Amino acid sequence: MKKIKEFIKERKKDITKSVRVKLFFIMTTTIMTIILLLIFVNSFIIESYYLHYKKETLLSSYEKINNYLYSSMPKSAIELEIEKIAINNNFNILITNNRNLSIYNSSKDFKQYMLNLDKINKKDVLHNEDNVVIIESKDYSSGINFLMLIGQLDNGYTSYVRMPLSSIKDSVKISNNFLYSIGLITVIISGIAMLVISKRFTRPISELSGIANKMSNLDFSQKYRIKDSGDEIDELGKSINKMSDKLEDTITKLQNSNIELEKDIEEKSKLDEMRKQFISDVSHELKTPISLIQGYAEGLIENVNTDEESRKFYSEVILDEANKMDKMVKELLELMKLEYGAKKLNNTYFNITELISEEIRKYTVLLNENKIEVKFNLKQPVYVYADSSFIEQILNNYISNAIKNIEKNKKEKYIRITVKLLESKVRVCVFNTGKNISEENMQKIWTRFYKEDTSRNREMGGTGIGLSLVKAIMNNYNNEYGVTNKENGVEFYFDLDIMKM
């Protein structure tokens, strides 16, 4: 189990690290790609664009010069406008007449350069149409590359306009160097920022992963804390919370159904066991009475004794045994229900003093016949909480037991019933004079069908189930019961819950 938890923990870390690393590399790669793209554009496209733009500027300047020279403007005004064009665009402008004499020159160096320019290399021609040629040339004296326009003006003059290319290339170089520097700084800063952001970004993912792992172990106690950000992670958190609740509800229902099913199976098993036990007990205990009934019935059929008195005796024995069997079967069924939890207890508050008095009255005839005194002088009502019908059975068993076990030849014969108030219980004791119960039989007497004196039990109508019935009733209440030997007899007792005031 420990290894599994460690594995889940490691997987959780791996997932978090994986997401962080991916985010870091994605962002770093994106930034570097953008920077490289800018450098590429700067190195190849911007320069071409600049050349194209400057060619257009040269052509535009050429058109302006042509218009100025062809106009009726004073010479000084024309020269001033041409000078503005040269200054504003960083141009060198030279205009010559038909005899190749200088009409206007913005730079002496430019004229000297033109004198040294013997011919134009075709490879250097960038534009050649409409009496205009644009070439890329180099001034070897200064080592500077130029872009130069040579154009035939409408008045027959020739214009030479050039601009240095070094400024363009230097700008590109400076720009690229700047991009390299800023790119490196951006990568470092963005890398640190991404580590911080990714940690914050992956925290809810890590939390969701932990919740999912707990759910896989059927632990639904943890829920995702919704941030109300409205993003996809929040929606995922809501979905996982819903899934967790539904899974918990479904599993709880399944567990409850499983418990109910187990109870049903257990109940069925108990019922099957009860049936088997009942059949076993009945078949065992009915052998003797059935044999007696069979014997006396055969005697009646075969007229063993023909006198009316004998026939009546036989009939009485058969009826008595039938009644005993009926009583035994009923008590056995009651016992089975109690032992296997199939009997529902109908608990109420009632006066135990009154119930004891009623039970004593039932045995008045039998007590008088056996000259047995009953000592019970409690008149004060004592209320207890139990099923009065079952308590009546216990009292009936204890009193009938007491009558059976009183020695007939003793002078002092009595039954004493007492009610003792304990802390939260009432203890009812039934004492009878007579012999003590041996230590060996102290526990056996609570076993079904155990009869210490079989002949006397049969004579008194005992079934051997009475005390086991007492045991089953008391076990259902989780209350104490038992028997103790006294100096001149035996005392049976049982406890009941007292009425709470």
C-alpha cells in the first residue's frame, strides 16, 4: 500500500513537472521563433524593402527635379528646392547640361566621383526604363556603397542622384544586434516568468490530479475549490466535483444494497438453520410422547382393559400427552424466533408489581394443593420498560420451576419473590426452598431440553424449554439473568430496564 501511495505521489510530481516543462519550452520556443523571424525579416526582407523604398524615393526626386527645371521658376528658387531634396533625403545631386558642364552640384566629391566613373556595369543596374537608370555603385575613395539614379531630363539635361547604402546596412546590423540582445534578455526573463506562471497554472491541475487519485481509492472527501474564474480548469473542477458526488452517491447506494442483500442472505440462512434446528428438536423430543400415545391408543383399540375407568385413563393420558406436545411445539417456535431475531419485541411501560401478583393468583390452586406459601408483600408500583407478554413467560417459568423443585416432605415450603431497585435496573428474584443446584448443572439448566429430573418434569408438565426461553428473552434485552444457590434453597433472577422519569 505504501509503495502504491509513493507511486501515485511520484506520478503526480511527474505530471506537474511535465506540464511545467512543456509550458516552459513552448513559450521559450515561441519567443525564440519570433525573434529569429524578426532577424530573418530584418536581414533579408527589410533590406530589399528598403532598397525598393529608396528606389521609389530616387524616382520621385528625379520627377520633382525634372518638373522644377522644366518650370518657369527662377533659377535661385529651383536650386533652393533641389537643395531641400538633397538635404531632406541625404542625397548627392549633380545636374549637367548637354556639354557635360555642371549646372547644379550639391557635393564636390560627387562630381569628382562622376569623372572617375567610366562605365556602368550591367550587373549593377537595378532599374532601367523611361530614360532612367538606377545602379548600385561604390566610391572606392571613401569605401562607401551608393544607390545612384542617372536620368535624362526633359530639357536635355542629365541628373545624377545618389544616396549612401551604408546607412541601410548599418541600421539592419544595429537592429539585429539589438534583437539578439533583447532576445536573450527576453528568453531569460520569460523563462523565469514562465516558471512562476506555470507553477501557479499547474497548481489547480495538481489539485485536480490529487482529487482524481483519491477518487480512484473511493475517497470522495476532497472537493475542488471553485475560483469563479470561468476558465476551463474551473469548469473541469466543477465537472470533477459533480462526478465525485455522483460516484459517492452511487457507491453508497451500492454499499447499502449490498448490506441489505447480505442481511437478506443472513436472514435466509438463519431461517434455514432455524428450520433444521426445529425439525431436529421436534423429532427428538416428540419420540417419547408419540410412543406413549401410540401405546395407549393401541391398548384402546385392542381392548386391553375393558372397564370404563381404564379406557378413561388411557384417553386422559393420550389427551395429556397431546397437550404437552402442543405446548412444547409452541414454546419451541417462540424460542426459535427469539434466538434467530425473528420475533419483534413490543416494549411498553408497565407495573411489574401488578404482573407478579397476577401470576401468583394463577398458581393459587397448585400452591394450595402442595401447601406452598408465597411471600410477596410489595404493594408499591414499579414501572419497567419491556414486552409484558415475555416477562409474563419468564415469571411463569420461574414460579413453575420453583413449585417443581420444592421438596414435598419438608415442613417449611415457601416461594419468596422480591423486587430490588438497582441504579438503572429492576431485579426480580424468585427464591424457593429445596436442594441446591450442582455447580456442574448451573450452566446446563439454560440449555434447551435439559431436564435434571426427567420423571418429575414430565409429571409437572415441563417441556425442558422454559429456562432456555428465559435466556433468549434476556439476551434480546441485553440484561442479566441467572441462578444462585442459597443456604436453604435456590434463587433465580432477571433484570429489567426501569422507567425513566
